[in-house]
Amino acid sequence: MFDRKFYREIRKWFGALARFRRYALLISSILVPALLGILGAAGGISPEVRAVMVPAQITTLGFGLLLGVGLFWFDESAALVFQKFAHETMHSAVLQGDIDKQRTELTQLSAHINCLSVAARAVEAVLLSASTPDGLQATAKQLLENLVDQRNQLFGTGDDEQWNFAIYLRNPVDELFCLHHRRNYGLPGDIPRNWPVGSGHVGLTCQRDGELLTDDAASQDVFQGKGDLLRDYDRVRYRGIASICIPDVNDGRAIGVLVATSSKVGRYSQDNVQPLRDLAQSLGVILSPRQA
């Protein structure tokens, strides 16, 4: 959009240009021929001067004719020219927006490929070696850290929002405890809550063996904790949420949940959660119980 001052300046410029062309046409096609005609009709002009005036009059009339034809066929009003100029400018803005969008998608794809590559190497190392449970969990933590390091490229997460990424695992008493988390709020010693299966967005995801995406968890009570699990800051910190089931590769049931939260409404959607799904699958391979 253009502001009024810019619009007035453009109209003034085109108006001045239109007046100049009208004055040029008036002088070349009317005033000069009339003046030459008057001088020619007046007496006392030598033949030499008259011989110069006639070609000048013919030339001036020819120039006026050409200028008039040009103005008739090609002249445009200031408003029409400005409208075309505005249209081309807006078209350029649309093209620039498309370029910026493609650049963002390319950056996201590059970060996604990097995460897939790191996860593939980690899974291969686990499958080819006899790792201890502590070693497997350390690998899972490293994969989460790698994804969090690229949160801006993958999800557009900004420093002005409160974000959180976590891996929850299911224990024998049907509770989900936090194996590892990283966030940009709270204190280093804060301990994440344990979520019973079926409670909150973490427990619901595990119960359903699937995934939960919500634009604004604060607007739906079903995603909130109950009793001792409820915190007064939950509706501020946890708005856009993606909770992805970590499947057991043996039977497909949930052994845990990969969680990404943000204080920004609509942070996670079907368009950008594929890196979380891929990481959840890799975590499933790494953390699933080994069959004898």
C-alpha cells in the first residue's frame, strides 16, 4: 500500500508532465505557425527572410502533427499510469514474498535433512553395537539436542517466545517421566512433572498411541493438568503444542512421547511437524526393548 504523501507526489509529477506535453503541442501546432503566418502576411520582409520562414513553418507544422498523433495514440492519463505503476509494484512485492517463502522452505528442508542424517547414523550405531540402557538414553538425548539446536530453521521458533522440547518415557506404573528436556524458561534445577497416561496432552498422546497437535492448548481444558498437576502458568507457556507418540518397534504401542511446546499460538501444524515425527520414529528404534 502507498501512503497519501507518496500518492500526491506521483500525481503531481504526472500532472506536470501532462501539462508540459499540452504546452508543447500548443506552441508547435498553433502559436509558432500563427506567428510565422502573421509575419509572412506583414509587409517589409525581405525575400531571404521569407525563404527561411516558409521551411520553418512547414517543419513546425509537421512536428506539431507528429506530436498530436503521438499524444492521440500513446498518451495516458496520470491516474492510469500511476495505476499501472502501482500494479507492477504490488506484483513485485508478491514475487518477493514467494521468493522469501521458498527460501524459508529450503532452509527448513536443509535442517530437516541434517536431523535425518544424524538420526540415521545414531540408529545404525545402535543396531550394530550392544549398547547399555544408559548409552541408548544418552543417544536419545543427543538427538533431541540436535533438533532443538535447529528449532528456528525447522519451526520458526523465535527468542521472543517460551519454548520447550522434551522426551517422556512410560514407566511400569503407567506414568510418563521426563527423560530429557530443554527449554528457555524456568530454573536449571526445575523438575518436569510426571504425567499419568490419559492426563494432559502428554498422557493423552500416549493413551491414543498417536499424536496431538493444537493451535492453542490454553483454550481447551482437556489438555490441562488436574489437581497437583495444574500450574497457574500453563495457559501462558503452553499454547501451540505438538505431542508425538514414540512407538515400540515390536508392537507399535507407545513407549513414550516426544513433546514440543511454545507460548506462540499456532506454532506447530501439519506443515512443520514432520521433523518431530521422524525423530519420534528414530527414538522408537533406539529406546524400544530388545527382543531376546
